[in-house]
Amino acid sequence: MGGSALGQADRARMKRSGLIPLSTPDGLALLDAALAHDEPALVPTGWDLAAIRAQAQNAPAVLRSLVPLTAPQQTTTAAAPDLRRQLAELPPAERERAVLDLVREHTAVVLGRGGAATVDADLPFKDLGYDSLTSVELRNRLIAATGLRLAPALLFDHPTPARVARLLQDELAPAQTPPAALAQLERLEKALTEAPDTPELRSEIETRLKALAARMARPGHQDDDTEHLQTASVKELLSFIDQELA
């Protein structure tokens, strides 16, 4: 009843929240049942308990009593480190595209659309069909996906998917940090710790790393080598050290 006034995004949001659409006969029957009671506030509707259970951690308190609360999920707190690690392994252009695709995908889900490709990243959320309720839902979904603390006025301050993506990228992978190079160095560190533990090898590794550290300390080298380090494999990093000793 009244569903004809709802848009696609409204119906999709209600479905995700656990509301079950009522047929006209069911709605009238529930209205008759409500009129026979003296309670001041009744909610004559059907609920999809599986949908409520799936979002129990973020569901309104009045709905949490409908489903047993399981152990707290750790997905939100683990999301940011995992996402940061994934982004750190990507070149800058791919990193930017990955964050934008994440925002577009969640934007499309909230609107009940088919996927990220249906969302124009430069179109204002208002023109995409967002209202106050869908804005809050998108913010909550992005918090869950990234683990970041995002302001309630997120979509007001950053009114397009592209601008939201830039904010998330700045938080997850700050431009001043060379995350790809650090990720490669972590791989090198892991490879070295797994290498055979012999005095000869330890001495050679120590000598080569000291030589690299000395070069890194010289003024003016960083800009020349940063791009190479960001894309180098472990083998290429070792070769780079060899070149410095030549």
C-alpha cells in the first residue's frame, strides 16, 4: 500500500533493511487487526529475518531484538588494513581506479542498479537519485568496506562519487607515502628472512644492504629511484643492489 510512490532506490533500500512488501489484502487485514488493539504505536508489517540477521551489527536497536546477536564481526576493523595492503601493491593509476570502482559499486547497490558501470562518477549524488536516507546508507557501507571514520555529511562535503573516492584514497593511501615501494621492500624482507641461514650469505646480504642504505642517504637520489622501486620485483631489487656495488 502506498508502494506506487516509491522509487527503485527506495524499494531496494527497504528490501535490504528486511521489510517485506505487503499485498493489498494483507495490508487491509493488518489494518483491521491494528484497529482492534489499544496500543498507541503498532508496526503492521512483515520482516525478512535473514536480511536483518545479515546486518545485525548495524541494524536499528528496535530490530536487533528480532534476531539473536552473534559474536561481533571483525570485518569492519580488518577492512582498512587489508584494503590498504591491496592498494599499496598497485601503481598509482590502478590504485585510483580501484578506489573509484569501490565507491561506484556501493553507490550502485544503494540505488538498486546493476553495478559500478551504471554510475557516472562525476554526476552529483543528488542527480543520481540520492536523498538523506540513501546518503546515510552509502556512508555506512563505505565505513564497513574501508574501516574509516567518515563524517555524517560525507556526501554533502563531497557531492560526487569521484570526490568521495579521492577522499578515501587520501585516507587509505596518502600520496606522500610511496606504498608500492614499501610493499616491495616488505616482499624483499620476507625473502631474506626465508633465505638459507649461512655465515657467507648473511655477510653478503649485510654488505649489499649497507651499500644500498648508503646510497639512499645521499641527497638527490630519491626522485631518481622511487619510480623504479615502486614497480620492481624482488629479483629486480637485488639486481639494483648489485648495480650499486659495481
